[in-house]
Amino acid sequence: MAGFVALAEQFIAHYYTTFDADRKNLASLYRDNSMLTFEGAQSLGAAAITEKLASLPFQKVVHRPSAQDAQPSPTGGIIILVTGQLLVDEEGNPLSYSQAFQLEKDGNGAWFVFNDIFRLVYG
Amino acid sequence: MAGFVALAEQFIAHYYTTFDADRKNLASLYRDNSMLTFEGAQSLGAAAITEKLASLPFQKVVHRPSAQDAQPSPTGGIIILVTGQLLVDEEGNPLSYSQAFQLEKDGNGAWFVFNDIFRLVYG
């Protein structure tokens, strides 16, 4: 599957830019069968996932991904592991995080997030 | 897919116990189409992956996974994100790490690691 690295890079740039600008706009990246596990809390489907992301207890956030690795999945999808740091609100100390995505194509050939798992990483 | 959480827990316990005891024995968990991306370096297939893991520049290692989250994949496989710490050789300071796995069943119905991505996380 040529091009999965470039596609992963484009996705990650788009995902965090959107998240940090207005995370409600991430809804279009999920579908009814998408899954999010955020700090152990599970959400199923684009509506529940968007609600969960919108409800997170901060107003401003800046993600700084420092490493991202991609591999093709068994279905021709893409699995991505991101590690990096994020800054929330006026907090000066960045938090380390890790996030795994699995991207799949929907029935119309558009990429969407099938699996999404997020964890803060404590040193 | 009932049971994927329990299966993920069993896999993670087995994987790190084996890694820390004698990591050459991880070979049986990979197949010819398995992929490893370790700190950005890619290996394809059980033989190359085992060689890569065996060549890592430490003798002793202890993994301490602190969080592990699992979701079913589109194919009935399992995707797992682990975050935790590891100690190498006589180094007293643990390193934070993150590792994503995708498990699939082979033609004989045995689970194996299709995707494996590892990154140290710097705070």
C-alpha cells in the first residue's frame, strides 16, 4: 500500500489542527462504528465520540506530536502511533501523551477513524 | 467480539514476561507478514523482527505496563495501546514507553502480532 506514510502524516496534521481549533469539527472523521477509548473511557460512534471530545475539561489545547509511525493494516487501512506533548489552557507544563489510530475507508472510499485510543503518559 | 479485553490482557502479560525473560522466544508471536517499527526502524517478518529485538543494546530489561486499552479491529482482530515504563540493565531511572499492537488470527486460528509499533516517550 504505497503512500500510507504520507497519508498518515496528512491525517495527523489535519486531526490535531482541527482538534486544537475547534474539536467539534472532528465529527466528520468518525462513523457510526468508530470507537474511542480516552483515558480508559469508551465511546462508540461519531456522535458519542464528538460529545466526549467536546466535554473534555479544558478550553484551549495545543498538541505537539513529536513522533508518528504508520504501518498498513490487514485490510489496507493504516495504523498510526503518535507520541507527543500537549498544553491545556494556561498550564505551563506540557503533558506527555500517546495516541493510536486505525484508519479505514468507508463505503464511499473516504478515510475515517475506526479505532482511536488516547492515554496520557506519566514519567 | 466478546472477550477481547481478557485476550488483550493475557497477550500483554505473556508478551512482556517473555520479552523480559528471553526475547528471542517472542518469535512464535510473529508471522512472515508481521511488521515492527521500533523507534522508527522497520522490520518485516518474524525472522527480521526477532533479530531486531535480540540486537537491542541491553542485556536485562523489565517492562512495567501501567495502562493498556483494547478495541476490536475491523477484521475481528484486536488493537491494543500500552503505556508504561521500562528499566534496562543497571540503569536506575525508568524510561516511559508506548507500544501499539494489532493482533490477528493466522490460517490455523492462532493469534499473532500483525502490527507492532514501539516508541520511548520523553517528558
